[in-house]
Amino acid sequence: MEKSFSSIGIVGFKDKSADLACALKQITSWALEHPQVKFYALDSLKELVKKPIRVVKESALQKTDLLLAIGGDGTVLTAAHMALGHNIPILGVNAGRVGFLAESRVEGLTKTLDSLLAGDFSTRERMMIEAAVYHGRKCIAKQTVLNEVHVRAHAPERMVNVNVAYNDTCLTEYWADSILVSTPTGSTAYNLAAGGPIIHPSTPAVVLTPVAPSSLSVRPLVLSLTDKKLRMASAVNCSLDLVFDGRITLEMKPDEYVMLSESKLVTTFIRMRHTGFVGALREKLGWTGKPRSA
């Protein structure tokens, strides 16, 4: 990808990690040596940034050439939703614990910026899910998600009874603590903790994972949403909560349903030459394969 970055937005949360201050210090020094690149930080970071980094509102960040998300995967998700519809690539800088989406490291941030300036990087597009909530034939709400749609009971002490149809054909009725529909990006998040499979980011599919199902025969299911839809509705007279990317919660009434499809929008991530998904699995999950010999 041949692209130059003359303006870079910074997204981070000041209470998350001491690494953020270290990252901002490196950016400040680099920016002073490279005045052709302008840096803009979200106004929530105004107490941490120094000139030449400028403090701006979110709307100004949405006009930059690149978003630098410094933190864990939650910070990257926040940046992804800021970039939604604005065609801005995102580079995640890991200042969290695992950070599957934040591939670069705080310690090497100066070299990362040098590589960006030199064009030594590639881009990867991640699919997203379009979630549309209907009352009858009327669409009453829409959300676009990068990680997952989490379906849970509105009353926290209850399990969920959910009817699921795939491409207008009844699939089954789930009875579980909750249900996840995750993208490949989200497959390494809550889905992984719930026992769902990891899906390679380039795979055009989602995984339907029941969390603590009442039947041992129920297993996660990988499905394509390309030109297909997944319909979910309460099987009983109870409201459900729809949680989108862990950020937005919407109550779905018993006479409503949600339709999930592949979004026309994608999230674009910057990937440095030395990073990759397979390497992240080995490093961040501690995969060892066969037992090591003594």
C-alpha cells in the first residue's frame, strides 16, 4: 500500500497504563524531528500530551490519515468505531495485556514511526457485522460491529432462550447463559474465553458460540454471512439485551428480532513487516505445540 501519513490521530485512555505516557514521550520527540507529520490527540489526553502534539475533538481525529491506538484491544475497538465510515487505517500499539489487535509495541514505537514514514508496512481489512433490529418489518436500530454481538438475558439472573434461523431456515433454539456471534477479529476475544474456535482474520465467516449451554450436544458453529443472514429472536416472552462490541447495549423486546449480515464496511489495520497473526498466536497465547523435551 502506497500511502503517506501527514496527519496522525492518537487514541488512548490516560488511566489505563503507564506505557501510554512512555509512548507519548516517544511520539513527542519523533514529531519534533519530523515536522512534516502532524499529530493530534483526543482531548481526554490533554493532561499528558505536549507540543507539537495538538489536542482536538473526536471530529478532528476523524479527518486524519491514520489513527494510532495506544492501549489494549478495547482501545483499538474505540479507534475502529471512530474510523467507521471515514476510511481511516488503524495501527494498534500494545499497552495492554494480550492485545491481539494492538500488534506493535510501545518500546519500539520510534522505529515503528520510522517504518510508517518509509512506507514499510502493509494493510489488512477486517470484516464487520451489520446488526439490524426489527419490529415487524420496520428497522428500529442499527449497529456495525468489529468484534461480536453478545445476546444475553435482560434480567441478569436468567438464561436465554433464543430462536436462531440461518438464511430463512430454522437452525435451532438455544438455551444458554448467553450467545455470541463473533467475527474473525472477535474470535480471539470473548469467543475464545467461551471455548469458541479461533478464525484467521482473512476468513469471511462468523462463529456462533453459546456460552455455557444447557445441552452438551451444542457446539460453536462457523457460518458464512456472505449474501446470507442470521436471524435471532427470543423464544419466550422475555426481553433480551444486545451488546455490540462490549460498548453499546440495546434492549430487544419479545416481539422484536435482530438480523445479522456481513457489513459493506471494513476496518483497515496497519501491519508492520515483522508482525503477523500466526506469530501473535504463538507469542500471546504461549502456544508450544508438542511438549518440550527436557
